[in-house]
Amino acid sequence: MKNILTILFGVAILIASCQKALIGHVAKNTPVTNFEEMWTGYQHWYGMFAVRNVNWDSLYTVYRPMVNDEMTNQQLYEVLGKLITPLNDIHAFLQPTTDGLPRFESSDFFRNNKVQKDFSIDVIRKNYLPSLVSIDTNFHYGILPGNIGYLHFGEFGMPVSFYENQLKKVLDFVKDTKGLIIDIRNHGGGDDQVSRYIAGLFASERKLFMMVRKRNGIAPDDFTPTENWYVDPSAGDRYVKQIVLLTTRWTASAGETYTWAMNTQSNVLHMGDTTAGGFTDVISRELPNSWLYFVGVGDFRNAAGISEEGIGVAPKIYSINSSKDIEAGQDKVLEAAMEKLK
């Protein structure tokens, strides 16, 4: 999520401007109206109050009395941060655009962990795979010792056509390997259509992997009809030998829907740590003071109809690097995955 939402921030001003035009009015810029606008935005569009067991009305009762038109931006920022903290959602955050104030994460994990320390693509390149091919900073591949293929995705932020073109040569490159490691341990998110397409390149069976509905009205139970998402085996080249999929708590959003899709296939073994637990699509909205806030609009569930928001997808085999492992240039999780494929 971190990487892709940085990109989203770049386009958020345009999105928010369109939303403002559609609303048809511009609220007066005061601390009270900013609070009211943000609380109402979540009330109308947030899709996970039920699954996260949050009573939004009760939070209004607690925090609205703390706001007055004489307070500073710093004080307003603190109250708005407290308002969204109970959501504990990687897709719910506040991005001030003034006063040098930092982005406020409602997610406990991302609020307390600013830098990932359990994975490094540079360690893999230096100590395990010097011939690693970099398509871009978030897309790498190569062949590890023991004739084991390696494929790394740091996000799914490009159009499907980009991955269609690039993965043709990747699949040809690894086609004669004995097995494949797909590494999404720092996956920041992206497009679920890309998740589904790439999963199809490693699938031998058509399987339901996700059920999605999204808020489409101001009432708490206003949602679109549920849409079933299937992973379909690619009609072209596929790789259906044994695969180990690696995740961490930093694997988020579209990386998690990809994990759902891959876990439907019998040739895939999921190793690593539980994912971030933030699956939904997200929109941005603008406050009267120009600050942006982000709202997850969906209710995404796995093939069994269970929400894993705030929980994440657990691996079949837990294997976690410490920060000291990475500092020492050792990736014990990668080594364990290689052992499994030997």
C-alpha cells in the first residue's frame, strides 16, 4: 500500500477536485466544518464499519465536542487522527497539505513501522542472485542456485498490458526451472485486475477467490450487489510447476487479493508472514482546508465469504526474517523457500 498510495496521492488532488464539483458546494473552511465534512465522508462511503466493529456515531459523540473554531491546525489534526484511529485500516488515513504536518495513519502497524526491515531486494541481488534482472524498481526476475526461478513484484501499479508484454519473456526465461518463488514481501498494492491476470499465468484450475461489494449510498447498508471474482488459467503460456509464494505484514491491498487468488491453486505453497489485512479499493476526498483523507469503500471477502480485513491472509508455513538477518545480508525466508523447492 505504501508505494501505490504515494502514487495515488499525486492524482488525489484531481480526484478530490472532481468530487468537490459534483458535490456542488464548497463548505466554509473552519475547524468545525472540516471535522463535519470528514466524519460525514466516512459515514457515507466507508465500507467496513461492520467488519471492523466500529460504531461511527459513537465516535462523533466523543470527538465532535473537542472541536471549536478557535483551535489551531495542529489541534485539529490531532482530533481527526483520534477519530480515525479506531478503524485501524491501512486504507484510512489523513494527508495534510499545509503546516508541514505528516500523513496520519489509522493503521497501528503503519503508524508504528515506517520502514520495512524484514526484506531487501538488494540483499537478494548481492548475496543470492547477482544476475537478477530488473524490469523496474518493483519488478525483478532471475534463476537462483538449484535451478529455482525467482519472480519479485513490489506492486501492481502498471496497466495489465504492461504485465502481459513483460511476463511473456519472464515465463520463457523460467520455463525450464524445477520450481518458482514468487516474492511479494514488500508489495504495496495496485490493481486487482492485474492480480487476477497474473494469478492466471500460474493457475491450472478456474477457482473463485474473492467476493466484492462496494458502498453506493449514504445508508450504512447501501452496497452494490456482490461480485464474484474468479482466477482463470491463462489461455497462453503458463507456469504450473511447484510455486512458493512469499508474503509479510507489508504485503498489502492488491498483493493480498493476489494471495487469495494464488492460494486457490494446488501447486502453490504460501510461506512467510500474515499479510497486512487491507483489501479494499480506496477513494480520496478533500476537506475545505485542502487536506485529503482516504476512505476504503469496499467489503472484500475471500472465497468462503469471510472478511480478513484487519486480520490478513495467514501462510501455510510461517517463516520470518529479523532485522538483524537482513542487516547481516541473510534472507532466511528465501533460503527456506529454496529448500522446499529442492
